[in-house]
Amino acid sequence: MSRRSALLIFWILGFAVGSIGYLSLPGVANWFAGIVPNFLNQAMIGALIAGIVGSAVSTFSIVTWANRSSTI
């Protein structure tokens, strides 16, 4: 797999996860707001959720890509 195709795949994956996350954020944020203390506002909760999901997806995808077979 070339670098350009790998970057394209990671970009598409990030775009898809971000879009799905944006659409599901109100429900998840309301659920998450009930768990954490009231000193966190809605924007901070959204940032925490986006950071956790983004880091998990990128870590999983890069580790999977790095451990794949190198045969073409």
C-alpha cells in the first residue's frame, strides 16, 4: 500500500468517525453529563468524548496497519 492510499484511508476513516460522532453527540453528551460532576460544561464534555473516540480509533487503525503483512 502506498503512502498516499494509506493517508487517504486514514482520512476517510477519520471523517466517517467524526461525522458519526457529531450526529450522536447530543445523546452521548446528555448521558455523559449525568455521570460527571456539574463543573464541566457541555463543550468540555463534547471535547472529552471526541478526544477519547478519536484517539481510540486512530490508535487502533495505525496499530492494525503497522502489524499487517508486508506482502503486496
